[in-house]
Amino acid sequence: MSSTTWPSQGLGKSGYSDPDSFGISAEVLGNATNSNPWVRLAPQQSTGRNFLSDFTRWVEIPESADEIASPLPQMIREVRSWTGWSQRYLGEVLGTSHTTVRKLETDGTVSPKSRPAATRVPALHNLMRRLYQAAGANPNRLSVALEIRGNDGQTAIALLISENFPRAYSRALEALHGPREDMLTSGRNTPLPDATVEMI
């Protein structure tokens, strides 16, 4: 992350610089309050002091959070690309509305209302990336595998909605490749059909 560094000597109790203390001016960005203590420092005319040698302690000011691009839009686009899901269907998986998904996918802005869904996106993205690779990068095959019921009658989708990601992952892998040899199962697994699932 890039940042701007400013000398910390000469800062008063409020966090703002005293121009007379080291010969530079201070322009407060926004309201000069304790909640917004951002200061931009600019050199004035030379005062005879060596700026770099006199001020060796530096304060690192990070970029504003608004300037840092959110990874959510890219993650959501990739999940929908890998699965063929609509925003409405993804909203059902995340336990939110399609309008919230659209907002997150458009600009990544997280509100108090969308925060629960937004916090689930990274884990879902990671799981779907693995399953997409396991499905041979075939969205149709993956989407069908997610809808196959296991011996307990649950689908990977139902397990995702209940936030049981480990079981959802195992269930989808079983649908894609059959049960692993080290897994104890009863009955026969439903084979993966060569068909597509239309997502609402």
C-alpha cells in the first residue's frame, strides 16, 4: 500500500503542525477535528535549516480507505462466471437480496446491511475456485454437481446456504468424481448427468 510520510516533529497536541517550529506550512484536509487529523505539509521558503537532517522521525499516513479498490466486485464476478449463477441466485446462497449482490458487484461498497453477505464472499470464492478447477473449468458441470443430493438428501448448495463450507466442498467433489476410497458411505451415489441446470 502506498502512503505519504510526513515529519512528526513540530506536531502540536491536536496532531497538527506548528509552522513556526520547522518552517513549513500545514493545510488541514477536511475539518480540523480529532476524528479527521489529516494534515498536508508543504515546504515554505528555506529557513536555513536542513530539512532532512533536522527531521529524521517520520509519520506514515495511509491512503484513505475510499482510495483502496475493493476485491469484492472481482470475486463476485468470478464466482458467477464459474457457476453460471445469476445475481439473484447468488443472493440466495449468500442469504441476501439480488440488489445487495448487484451493489457489491458494482462498486464493492459494504454497508451495515450488506456486511454479513460481504464477509462470506471470500470463503465462497475460494471454495468455488477449487471446485471450478475440479470440474475441468466447466461451469455447467459444476452447477449440476452443486445440485446433486447426497445420501443424507442434502445438496452442496443447501450446505453452502447453511455456511457448512467443508461439507459442501466434499459433497460437490463426490458429485464430480464419486466418493473417495477413504470415505465410508452407504448406498450408491447419484451419477452426474450430462445436463445443465437453469439458474433463476
